[in-house]
Amino acid sequence: MRFDLTPYRRSAIGFDRLFDMIEQNARGTSENYPPFNLERVAEDRYRITLAVAGFSRSEIEIVAQQNLLVVAGRKDEKADNGHFLHLGIANRSFERRFELADFVLVEDARLNDGLLVIDLVREVPEAMKPKTIAIKTGAPLTAVEDNAGDESRAA
């Protein structure tokens, strides 16, 4: 399925990254290895769980950049795998990329029983949060006259 986002690109300023992600996803260039789950744990908390059976901590690298999380697993291709009669467990290197919204940070990462669990949290700075403005009552404001300017002209 092809999306034509040209009309939106003309009138929506600053959404280039979003439009690029939609178009890239529509092309279907993503790989399905390793399988993963995305979970919303709470209103501002998320969890990514990747099935990385056969990988040790030293073979997995997690890099968090602004708006991007990259999880990579590197297997030594030259390792002696023995003489398998059937090799059904995927044991290849991978790189999985996740686009993150603004202010989403990696809080924790754990590897247990072949599952890599990455906890994310959205921490919006106080200055960016909506504020309720109190409405005051009382007399209307009056104009203040600038008498200092008149004295300097007289001198």
C-alpha cells in the first residue's frame, strides 16, 4: 500500500520525521528478527521485550540516541557450531531500531531467560507541561504615567 503524503507535507511544518517513518514503514523494509513485543505499562511507561535466545550480555549492545533506540546482537560467524543435524534456532546477528517520541528515555534493560526487556519512560520537562493559570478578581488595571521622562526633558 502506498501513501501519498504530499498534501500533508505542504501544510504541516515540522512533521518531516513522522512522514518519513510512515513512508518507510509502508515500503515494508523491516526485518522480523528477532521477534519482539511492545507494551504500554502505564500512561508514561513502555516496555520492549525482544526474544534473543542464545545471546549473552556481552553480545548485545543497546544504544539510545535522541529519538532513536538501537538494539544490536553480534554473533561470531566463525564459531564452531558442531555437526548439527537440524539448525532451527536462529543464531544470527541483528540490529533492531525503534523510533522514540520526544522525551522518551531508556530507564532499564535486563536479560533473563533469553528475553531482553527494555523499560522506557516519558519524562516531559516541567517547563513543557501544561499549566493552569489562575484568574484574579479585583479592580481593573490602570495606566501608569511616566513622569520621569518629563523631568529629564525639562532639565
